[in-house]
Amino acid sequence: MNSCPCGSGASYADCCEPIITGKQPAETAEQLMRARYSAYVRIATDFIFESTHPNHRQDYDHEGTRKWAEQSEWLGLEIIGANRGGPDDTSGDVEFIARFREKGALRTHHECGHFKREQGHWYFTEGSLAKPRPIVVDKIGRNDPCPCDSGLKYKKCCGK
């Protein structure tokens, strides 16, 4: 099986290829995001352009996009999450991390892609760099402040 570059686990022929070739539209913003990543891997830059919303194509550099896609080694896509962007929505956001090697250096691109659905077709509108999420620690150390807000160390309060 020729696995799809988007990391879905499905074959390319059953996953992103029909969307990239225009045989079927993306049903969700996430499907379009996955297809766009696969298009970079497969150097299908016409699809990258066509899946960009017409109002957001003014600064698109077709030749630069093609060269970057060709010169990069694509290492994987991780979908962090999606907000809206379902089959019945008209807009949605997809947070993702694309990993690649460029000129020998490992790179990550962490973005929240914004998508819009018009006349049954999803389009990428723009992306914004994703903000780092706060580190959440579930384990409380003996010398950490007590979570009950007493002002004491955990070991002197609720940790006894």
C-alpha cells in the first residue's frame, strides 16, 4: 500500500489523491489541510494555488512554492486539532505541525490554518503561527505550592 503522506494511515489513492486531482472535494477543513500537505510532498503546487481562497492569492508565489516543495524533504504532518470546519460549517481552523528538512536542517512549521467554505468547496484563507500552549503538570511535588491556595507548601498542607 502506498501510504498517504498526510499521516492518516490510509492509502494515498483513497485519501488525498482524489482531492488533489479534483475527483472529489474535501468534505472538511482538516481534509483540505491534509491534502495541501500531501500536495507539497507530491509537488502538486497547482492544487496549493487552487485550494487557496481567491481573495488570498495576491501574494502567492507559484514558482517559489514549487521550488520550496521540491527542495524540502517532507517528514510528516501532525494535526493538533480542529475547530469547526465540518461538512456543515462555512469556516474552520486546523492547528497542525508540518515537519521537514530544508538545506539539511530539521524544521517544524506550527500553524493554525484558517479555512472558508464557499459553494461546496473548502479553501485555505490564511495561516497564523500557533502560540505555544502552557505546560500543564498533573503531579504536585512536595515543595510545590499547595493547590488549595493556603499559601503553604504541599508537604506542610494537603500532602501530609
